[in-house]
Amino acid sequence: MRDEEVVSYIVKGRTELFSVIIDRYQSKVYSTAFHYTHDQEEARDLTQEIFIKLYNNLQSYKGKASFSTWLYRIAVNRCIDWTRKKKLQTVSDMEIFDTAADRDGGPEEALIRQENADNLRKLVEDLPEIYKTVIILYYFEDFSPQEISDITGVPKRTIDTRLFRGKNLLKSRMGELILGGESDVLR
């Protein structure tokens, strides 16, 4: 059953079908929340809040965008609100960097890669919100620029510009520490 059909049934009173939506999207919503919170417990709480907000607003879904795009817009907006309220000061591990130490090389190289990954995590966290959101969605969540545009409501050309500027800002801030040559992290 397509998402739109499930939503239609839920709105008509078959609330038990909301579990279908949760099963389909919980891991992706959690992953998005985790990239903003960097804390498993906070990400779980935020994921729950997002699904509660989704449930309470299902009747307002009009089908102008795909259901998944509408859901991710709710998720990203809630994550941005959370970030603004928390004003994060510390950064913990992001999944994408966990593989840095697993690459071939000696212990010194692994330590250098981990240090670079820690620095890059901090730099992503310190980016202005307009760049941080698109960088997280593109590099960490693997959304295309068009999908990011649909989720955020920002024109695709603006998303492309923000990706370009955000990546360049990260590169300039990181300097030779991580980008002595080409970076594997920022494609």
C-alpha cells in the first residue's frame, strides 16, 4: 500500500495503520535526528516528537509533495528548532566518520584521521544554519539537491549554491589539516 493510501486510511479513523508509517520511516527519521543531536537518547526523543507531530498533522497533508518529502520537511524543521534551543556546544561521533579509523594504515594514520574527523565534525556543527542543514542532508543523509529543495522549500539552485559555499567554507576552515590533497569526505 502506498504512503498516500495509508495516510488516507489513518485520517479516516484506521489509526492502527500509523505503525506502517513508523515502520517505513523510523530509521531514516532517527538518522536525521541523530545527525543534529549527536546523542542517541536525544535522537530517540526527537524522533518520537517528530512522529507525534506527524500524527497530529496528518489531516493537513494535501499530497502536493510526496509523503516522504513532507515527513522529512517536518523532521528537518523540528531538528533545526531543537538545535536553536539547545545551542550545541559539544560534538560527539557521527556515523559517517566512524569508518575513518577502519581504513588501512598504521595506528598513527588512524589517529590522524580520527583527529581530522573530530575537527570536521566540529566545523560542520559551527557552520551557519543555512549551510549546515544542506551539508547534513547531502553528505550524511544522501539526499539529492532536488530532494533537499523539496524538503526545505528552498529552490534547487539555492541549494546548489549553499552546498558549494558550505563545502568551500568547510575546506577553508579546515585548511591543510584535513585537505592536504583532495578530501574523500566532501565529494
